[in-house]
Amino acid sequence: MKEIALKVEGMSCGHCVRAVESALAELPGVTVESVQIGSAKVLVEDRRTVSSIVDAISDAGYAAEELVG
């Protein structure tokens, strides 16, 4: 499994954190490590799932991008 760190914009409260956690938890092959205001860390089985992670966060109403490095 590979750890992916994400920057998540638009989060401001606990409700936002729960919304992103829920969106990520529904994705197959993704294990949520942590979600905090402004960021998320997940474990993925396949790198191709990064775009589905960003899409799921977007569908929940937030903007996300992978942090590289």
C-alpha cells in the first residue's frame, strides 16, 4: 500500500472533516489514515486511485490535490 498526502481546501470545521472522511471511506482500495482541516492522509492499493480520491473530495464540496515530496 502507498501513503498519499492531500491538501484539501474549503474545510473549516468538524462537519467538513466528517464529510471528507465519509467520502473517502466509500472508495474501494482506500484506507483513511487521518483527515484534518486542510489535509488528509490515506493508504491506497493502487496509484490510479488518486484521481478517484480527488474526485470524491470534490463531490463532497472541497478541492483537493496530492502533496508530492
